[in-house]
Amino acid sequence: MNVSSPLCQPRRTFLAIAASAMLSGGLAAPSFAQDTIKIGLITALSGQSARAGEALTRGLTVAIDELNAKGGVMGKKFELVRRDDEGTPAKGVTAARELLQKEKVTVLFGGLDTPVSIAIVPIANQEKIPFVGPWAAGTPITKNGANPNFVFRVSAVDEIVDKAMLQYAQKTFNSKSPGMILVNNPWGESNEKGLSAALASKNMKAAGIEKFEGNDVDVVPQLTRLKAAGADTLFLVGNVGPSAQVVKSLDRMGWKVPVVSHWGPAGGRFTELAGPSAKDVHFIQTYSFFGKQSPIGEKVLKALMAKYPDVKGPGDVTPAVGVANAYDGMMLAAEAIKIAGKLDGPSIRESFYKIAGYEGLIKKFSKPFTPDNHDAVTENDYVWTQFIDNQILPVGMKK
């Protein structure tokens, strides 16, 4: 149809009137995005690590519900927008671009896996939007060389965890010749550097260093070499599936060696995949809902039980580290937004440095971020845990 046809005139007239009214305030333009503060989350919502992604979701959701019940910030309520990265860097990048450029999130959370986080970091810095890491521990995530650096973290940091792993192995198992069994990706590389540095600081050297792929179903050859080299403890770094394969391979060998792990086993169906020997793996966490809780811990556990029918008690909050890191991360981000008084990324970034204190789940945070330190969790904030009847308990604690 010719656009100048008389049949088109009524429609053109209506559009002109509508446009004029909208400009003059007669009709309101869609304003949902302006009325809420969007918080983005990129994480594994499917696959073997989906449980960890759900824990991050719940931690953010409980924090957002609490903030919104108090009126939000700047008179605006918070809204959570999620995307599934399926543990894949390429999908994480796509999700990040969508959340930052299309959804216009004010703060981005995510990166369950270190490779995914490392892929997202340049995008967040380019878009000048704060990116808060509540899980991935790779040292280069926050120490990424960018200036200004928009990446902050409320989670473990490999180089600090690695020192704690060595200290724990020596104290608990009297380890003198530990071996490393590491996933062959940037997370494994980060921990190889950190563990090697931790050993060197004590004039020690690894008995051996072995790598495995994320889809390996048998690592007996690598473990056999470590056994032959005299490893008296294994430092394990890998996510749920491959960590479970390490345990099953040890069972096939009949090698009963202490396993001191990063927190990969906490991310999903570890006990189901690893079998009965899953309980023998000691791994690090930043928080546990077992034992005497602070008033904040009691409040969050009560909120989780009220919102999620499957949470009947502390043992159902799993992995607790995901909930705790996300909850504290969201509260700190909200405080930064409140201090900034506006929603532009650079102002919020600067306000992270102005957070004086916050009584959180993990600890009482006092000036948690500085221009030289974008990691809020220190070596004094870790808890050693193990699986007992499919629940993550502090080592030595009985149900």
C-alpha cells in the first residue's frame, strides 16, 4: 500500500498525536526499567553445577526481598534478571552482553566458573558496570590489570585458598610431600601458581603436578604417577563432575590418600557422582549454617525456610557458600548504590571504596574494598568442611 494513501492517514495522525502526547506527558512511556534497579546474574542454571547456581540465586533473592521490604534504595525496588551460562565462557559472554546492553542492569553478578568469569571481565570493564563475583575464585578475575577496574568479589581467592590448603594439609595430615591434581583450564592454572608459591614459601616442593580435562571419566594414570612420586596428600582443584571422577579413580586404585580440595565439590551432585568415598574429601567454604549462628545467620536461615519449601534446616542450604557469598555481595552492592545516590556504573564503582562497614553473614566487613584490593574475603574467613550424609558439615561436626 502506498504510504501516502488516504487509508493510511488516520493511523499516521494517531501516531503523531501519541508521540506529541508522550513528549508533553499526556501518555506515559514504558518506565518499568526506570522504576526498578536491575541486578543481573550469570551462572550455571543447568548441568552438574546447577545446584550452585540455584544457591547464588537464593542468596541474591533473599537479600533483594529484604532490601525491597525496606523500600529498596533511592525509592526504587530491586529486580533480579538471570541468564544461564551452562558453564561455558562463550555463553557467559553472550549473556553478559545481553544483560549489560539490553537489560541495562545496574550491577552484574556471576561467573560460577573461573573461565566464564575471566571472559566476562573485559566486557564489564568496557561497559563500566560493576561486576561482583560471588563464586569463581581465580586470582586474575579481580587482579585483571584494568584501570579503572570494575570487578569486585565476595568469595574465595585462589592465592589465599592455596595457602590455607597447604596449612590445613600440614596441620591435619602432617603432609610433607603433597601432590596436585588439577583441572586443565585457567582455574587449574591459577591454583598451580598459588600452590607452588605457597609450597615455595615453606621451602617445599610438590611431589608431582597432574592435570585432567573437565570431561575425563578416568584419571588413574595421573594418580598412579602421583602415588609413585610419593605424594602423601592430594591437592584437588576441579568442579563437581571431574572431582567426583578423581575420587572414583582413587577407589579403583585402592589408594587411601588424604584429599584436600578447593570448593569445587560443593557445587552440585558430588556425593551422588563420587560415591561413598565423597565423605573423605575435605574442602574449603566461606560459611556454614550449622552451629551457633549470628543474628544475621538466623535471619537469613529463617527467610530461606519461609521462601523455599525444600529448606527445612541448615543441611538443606547447600552449598551454603553460594547463598552466603551472594547475600553479602548483594548487600554490599546495595550499600554502594545508596552511597552513590545514582545508578551510573562509575559512581557506584567509586562508592564500593566508601563502604565503611557492614554486618554480614560471613563476617563484619570493615572497609572491604580499596583501590588496591577488590576482594572482601580474607584467609581468616574460611571453614573446612566435608560431606556427611549428603550434607556439607564443618569437619569434625556430627549431625
